[in-house]
Amino acid sequence: FLFVFSAALTSAQGNLQFNAVKFYEFSATSGGTPYVEQAISITVPAGKVWKIESASATYATSSANSYTLASTFAGRITLNNKVIFEPTNSYTYPSMFPLWLPPGTYTLALKTNTSTAGYTSIGYVSAIEFNVVP
């Protein structure tokens, strides 16, 4: 019985084979509208899985050409409306990575964390795509 059970578990899992690196960059600029959001759609193809390694956001004001990560103005990143990155007032960034995504379509969104005009939030998400091989 134990041999049959372990064989069933072994055949139910596949091996992962590196396929590609995925990198997404997107931005949202606050204006007269508070908390502007930009969303993009990502698709994990059948027979593959993605491992999201990191997500972060920076911001710049319209009067500066430099970007900074250490601010609550940086912006919030969500995956299917669940927060995966949000800076805090203490300039620490909670980590919930890696995140594994099975095949399917997902929505990544960046929302500015201020209603003050002139802040541009830039979001970054990096992932590794693996082929699932028997």
C-alpha cells in the first residue's frame, strides 16, 4: 500500500525546467483624481508556472528627475486585487515572496498612494517562468 501511495504522489508532480525571466514595469501619475490606478493583464500559459520573485515601486515628483523607494508615495501593487507590495511609514517593505502562479490570467495593478498632483509611481514586478515537465 505504501509503495502504491508514494508512486501516485510521485507521478502527480512534475519537474520544473527554467524557461524565461518575466519583467513588468508600469506607471501611474496622480492628478486631480485621487489614487490613480494602472492595470495590466498577465497570462501564465498552460504547462507553465510562474514564480514571482519581487515587486516594488518608486516615485518621482514632476519637479524632480530622481526616483525614491523610501516613501509611502511610492504606490501599491496588487495581483487580482490582493496587495503584494505596499510601502509603510517606517520605510520597511513586507515580503510575501516568492508567489507561485499556476496557469491562468491575472491582473497586476499599480495604484498611486497619494491624491496630490504631480507624483508618478513606477511599479516593477519580476518573475521566473518554468515549464512543468513530467
